Amino acid sequence: MAEEQEIPVVPVEAQVTTQPPLRPHRGVVILVLGILGIVCCFICGIVAWVLGNGDLREMDAGTMDPTGRGLTKAGKICGIVGVVLSIVGFVIGLLSSLLAPLSMSLR
């Protein structure tokens, strides 16, 4: 009969980490705020832009979980697009309200 072979057990040393744990990313929150900045409220776009900048800086420094980098970048870009579209819309609205009386006087 076959004898049972005993597998040697090697103790695993406790791993000591000197690095503090990484902060969780907020990529989903930033993406949602960026989309809301495009769709309805430019203030959400500003918040997404600012939070995205800060989180990307922390990811580069190694203090935040880098797995949400793509979501964070997308949210930041959506926030920028929302703010730019709001500014363009405001300028167009302002120009049209200023030029409307001028066009009425030309008739």
C-alpha cells in the first residue's frame, strides 16, 4: 500500500506594513456629480472638478486607492464640460437679452 506522505508546514511570518492603509476612492461620486453638472446644475460640475483634482493628486501621492482613477478622471472631465457649457449658455443668454432690444429698434 502507498504510504501517506507528510507535507511539511512552513510557518508564515506576520507581514508588517509600515504604510498606512489607502483611503478609498470616490470615483463613482465624482462621476455622478460630473454628469449632474452637464445635465442640470453647474455647481455639481464645479464640485466634481475640484474633488477630481484633489483625488487624482492623492492617487499620485499614493495615499488613495488608485483603482478608481478612470472613474475619477471621467467625472472630472464631465464636470469641466458642464461648467464650460453653463458659461457658454450664460454668455449666449446675456448677449441675446442685450441684443434683443437692438433688433426691435431696427424694424
